[in-house]
Amino acid sequence: MLCLLALPAIAPAAEAPKPAAETPPWAATDLRAGIIGTDTSHVPAFTGLFARHPEWRVKVVAAFKGGSPDIPSSADRVEKYAKQLQDQYGVEIVPTIEALLSKVDVVLIESVDGRPHLEQARPVFAAGKPCFIDKPFTAGLADAREIVRLSKETGTPFFSCSCARFQPEVFALRGDAGVGKVTKVQGSSPMNLEPHHGDLFWYGIHGVEALYTVMGPGCVSVSRKTEGDFDITTGQWKDGRVGVFRGVKKGDYKPVVTVWGDKGTVQTEKGFSYDGLVRTMAEFFHTRKPPVDPQETLEIIEFMTAAQVSKDRGGAEVRLDELR
């Protein structure tokens, strides 16, 4: 008779613990961060990234809900994400922005609606708290200019951008894209619309931000047209280069940047993530040095505003200095 012996189960080898990430030289102290507006998925995503990177020494400790009843994507999510912050990350929900400012060192204005950003930023600047303002920066040009003015007046630094700006593939194209002398850049992204914002402000900002990341400022005029399922905004730069935003109106489409030069063409292949932006945000909170010039952010708003004016004028060319 064959006798089978029961052998003790062999436990799988335990993975070696990952070494703790090295603290960057700019992370000299612990910072408490506060969030204004819990109506976007960016809120748990950014909070989670800070939590997973303790070496950045930024922790979200408080949040003010905010919310816009006339925008369904705000009203439907503000409570859900506030609860997630409480339950998953132990964030305190406070009743006012003033209460928030008494508990934090730095601020993220995350309201998905760009309309309240100016009024939300006023007390933040008055308190001297460095501030990141998520997209859309504002819903219009006048508010954008006033935020920049208040920042200068109070000496409080801020920056605003889409996560597209700090994607490694996109950022790498700022210098030598490997195509010789750059003649044209195109940023493409989905173009979901929201009736309280200009056509490019709500989601087209991702493609426009990517375009400006590579091109830099210097646009002098804009014209806009529709080609089937695509919305095309073409900018003429003062040095002769051409910058194009290609908005995709239908279907699921990942953001793409294409660069043309006199020696070839290159195109990004990966989608966007938040890691680069949130790490850059952490460094800004510590150094108080904005990674994006506010004047470039203003020009991006001018570009998108000029695109709206061009549409209203049947696709006519609109000079940016007409808006200044």
C-alpha cells in the first residue's frame, strides 16, 4: 500500500521590503495642505499621491467642500469625495475657507467649476498661503487677470495647469524633440463641453496645455474651424511656428502631442497621469517658486478665449492683443 504523507505547506518567500524613498533636498519641513472643492476625482487622487510619497512631506489635513449646484458633475460628486477623504485619509471637513486657512500651510483650489476660483483665491492670497489652482484656471479672462494681479499684490505665489504639462513624454519635447527646427506642434485631446465655460476651457485645456508646454508663449493670433468630429484651433506664433489644438468631439481618445520639424516628426504614445504634476506641486509648496509663469497661464486663457471669439465670428482670425 502506498502511504501518502502530509507535508507542511511552504509559505511563499516574503518580498524584501522596498527601501524608503529618499527625501528630496527641497522637502525641508512637514507641510499641512488644505483642499478647497471636493467635487472632482482629482481630490482623492492627489491626496493619495501625497500619502504614498511621505518623502515629499506634504499631507492633506483639511478640506472645504464647496460645489456648484448648477453643474451636475459637481453636485453629484462633492459629498462622495468629501466622504472618501474622511474615511480613507482622515481629512477633516471644515465649514468655511477661513476655517481651512487656520489649519493649513498650503492650499489646493480644486473646485471643478472655474467660476468661483477668484473668490476662493482671495482669502488664500490674503493669508499668504502658496496655492495651486486646478483646471479650469478660471471661466473667463477677467478673473484670470485679477488672480494674477492679486498674487503680485500680496506676494503670494501660485500656479495653475493641467496635468498634461508634467507628463514626462510631453515635458521631454520642450527642448530638443529630435526633429530639427520645430515648425509645428499639435496638442490633441477630448473636448467635452460645459455650458458655463468656453468650449476649450473644460476639457480641451489638456490639449492646449500640452501644446503650450512644448511651444512656450508667443502666440499672436488664433483661428478656429470644424472638420467632421474634430474642432481645430490654429495659433500663429511670432517666430513663425504654428501651434494647433485638435479637439476630439466624439469617442474615447487619449491626449496626444505631435511635433513636426525640418528633420522629421515625433508623437507621444502614452496617456496622462497625475504623478508628475503632484510631485511638482509638492516642490512648489516647499520652495514657493512657481513652475509655470503666470503670464504663460494668462496667454493660455487668451488663446482659448480667442478661439471662442473666432467661432462666434465664423472662423475669422483673432489677434490676442485685441483681447488685452
